[in-house]
Amino acid sequence: MTPDDTAHEPRASHQQEHPPAPSPHETTMLQLLREMREQRLALQAEHQLAASERQVERRWKMAFQGVFFVAPLIIGLLYFLFFLSSSGFRWGPFGEVVGVVRIHGQIAAFSPASADKVIPALEKAFANTNVKAVILSIDSPGGAPVEAERINHAIASLKKKYGKPVVAVINNLGASAAYLIALHTDKIVAGKYSLVGSIGAILAPWELHRAMARLEVSQRVYASGKMKSFLNPFTPVSPEMDAKAQQLVDQMGQTFINELQAARGAALKPGIDYGSGEVWGGLEAKEIGLIDGIGTVDDVAQQGWGLKTYDFGPHQEGFGPLSAHTDASLLRLLEHVLAQQRFQLR
């Protein structure tokens, strides 16, 4: 090693320990790069914020579209389904069932148990291929005999056409015209606590002439015959009219008894006055031959066919019990005002 080499060795070591400071040009470039990096990060943050705001805006837009466009469609669909339900439309049945047709309430021309309501329900039940049998669910005090007669004729015609069995099940009450309908089925079943019977006829005209006499008001009636004003509640009842009314009631009651004898003569117990108009409990009704068995709608469906029931109605329209009660009250008021007296089986 020469002296010159020895002299230069410490200087090289000193240069390695202390790197040279950057030049002004390099410092400017570094600062410029830092500023560009900060601007890029700020721009990325702005883009993310704008994207988030656009996503929130789209969500609100979809929500408003749902409120103004989808919600009315849903409400309209629900209203349509409610309208179908209130009009008596039902989905199904989708498997084998026992069809149930209801005769509930007073049997009258404008009631849910009228022939115009019950017969279409019977036709739907009989015509449906999934229905293996039909149950008449009866809970009625009776009513107009002609309405019951129409229902009976429909049952006979549908049984002949489709060959399906029909069973009448009396729930709380199956009296008079309601029991007359049950007579035309293949079998009658009632609960232990059911009331059955009231076989006979009743005619109950109003005698408003007495109240009118107190008010010194009378009605002048011109009739072509002495019986033409028969059952006019505003005029006194003559002996001939009174006898005629009783004669008609007796004839109708005897016709009812004749139908009872024809339908259940072999099962009836001797010595019982079936035309007395009284009602019997379910157990006693079975003992005297008015019904065939004790049970409920579900019992009959399960024990007879092992199937579930499907309700064919008829169903109350409008707002259910409220509208039915209002309609019935109006009809009763009109009947009283117009004095439209009709024979009724009760």
C-alpha cells in the first residue's frame, strides 16, 4: 500500500457515512410528487362520496317508485281478492274433500239461507269432481216453506245427476222448514245439545186495526169477494176469515206430517205427536226417530269418508253480520208497513 492510498482511505469512509444533501431541483420534485399524491387521494375520496350519494339517491328513487306505482297495484290486488271473497268466490278445493253447504239463519227470500243462495252452492259442491259427498250444515229456526221446497227439489235433482251422498247435520237448531230440508237427505245427524223438530205450520198476522181505532183512524176496503181482503191487518178479522186461516194452517201442517211419514215412517216411534210443534234435544230426537245419529260436521266427514271439509257457502256479502243485520231489519220493517203476510213454517 502506498502512502497516497493511505491518505485517501479515510475520505472514502467519511463520504459513505454522510450522503450528500439533495439539490434544490430534487427537493422541488419531491414536494411536487407529495402534492400530486394528496390530490389523488382527495379525488378518490370525492369519487367514493359521490358514488355513495348516487346509491342513496337510487334507493330513494326506487322507494318513491314503489310508493307511487307498486303500492297502488298491491292495494288494487288486495281489494280485488276481497271482492272475490265477499262475493262467495273460493279457491279450490285442490284435493278430495267433503263439500259443506250451509243453511244458516232464517229461510227467507232475501236471506243467506234463501233458495237463490243455497241452490248455487249445492250445484258447485255436486259438480266439483274433488267432492266425494255433500253435508248440509243446518242451523236455522225455519222459515218460508216454498224456499225449502225449492231447495228440496234441487237436492233431489242433483243427487240423481251426480249420485253423491248427502247428509244433513243439525248444529244448534234444525226446526220446521230447516228440518223439512233435512228430511230430503240420505241421513240426518245432530249434536247431543241440538234442538230438532217444531214440525207444523204457523200463520201470525198483525191486527193493527185495534191500534188504529184508538187513534180514530180506519181503512176503507173495497174487495170483489168477502175473502179478498183476507189477512189485511188494518181491518177486523171476520169469523169466515178466521176459519179460513186455521184451515190453511192445518192443511200445511198435515202436508208436513205426510212428508215426515214418507221419509222416516219406519224409524218413527209410535205414540208420539210429531205435529205438536214442540222441539226435542238431540238424544231424544234420535230415540223417537227424527234423526239417525249423534255427531258434528267434522265427525261425519271423518267417520264417513276420512276427508277434510270444504265450505261452499253461501257466504254473506258486503260487511258480513253488520250488513246482514241491517238488511234483515229493513226487510222486517217493509213487511210490517206493507202488511205482506206470508205463510211460514216455524
